[in-house]
Amino acid sequence: MRIDEILEERRPCFSFEFFPPKTEEGMENLFRAASELRRDDPAFVSVTYGAGGSTRDLTIEVTKRIKRELGMEAMAHFTVVGATVESLRGTLDEMRDAGIDNVLALRGDPPQGETEWKATPGGLRYSTELARLISENYDFCIGAACFPEVHPEAHRHGE
């Protein structure tokens, strides 16, 4: 179910956010905890991406398993880091085919060890471009994030 539909039906609502573990033991712990948290009836859960897209495959796998095995609606975080438009489309196809309905479109942080963010050749630069790619080609419910004051990399006039 799409999160926008859930938000129309449920008030108040809350969600949990999970970080994909890197070990099998961590995966077992995550699913044990998620199973217990399911009793609290969250509206949905989200699954993060590691820095620089380092957990891309795990994010998708955890999101699919939470939805399939625990019956909770799940949203996959999704960034443009280290990806071409072609590879982004491939991942979006995989999520769509797995029955994932919700995507949090993010630019993402620089890959580990880098301090400055740079677009991947053949990729996208901003989360707005990713949201446009998704909305023009897929039927996902798209979430986004922002900096309410101003993005730290935004150019401020007069400063």
C-alpha cells in the first residue's frame, strides 16, 4: 500500500526506521526486533541506505523481506550516489517488481572517504532529478527530505 494512502486513513501514525545490517547475525537481530515492533502497529517502516549507497542491495532486500515476511508496509531509501541513470532505473525496476510501493528519493552523502559530493558520470546531481525520474516512469509513492533552514551546500546570497 502506498504511504500517501496510509496517511489519508490513519491519524495519528508513526513509523520506524531500520538500517540494514552487514552480517547474518545482524540481519537476524533486525528481524527479531522488527517482529517485536510490529506489535506496536506502525503505519510503515523505512530502510536506510548506508553512506555513499554502500548498502543499496541490502536496503532493497530488507525492504522486500519486511513487507513479505512481516506484513508491514516498507519504504526504501534511494540515492543517486555512485549510480548512472541506467543503474537507477534497474534498481527501480527491481523494487517495482518486488512489490515495493514507496521510495524515499535522496541525493545522498559523498561516498566513504570523500568530503565533497560529486555527481556520477551519467548519473543525477540532485534528489529533485531523482524524484522526477521516478514520477515520470514509475507509480511509486515518493517521499523526500529537506533541510528546513537551508542545505549546507546551498549558496547563500549576501553571506
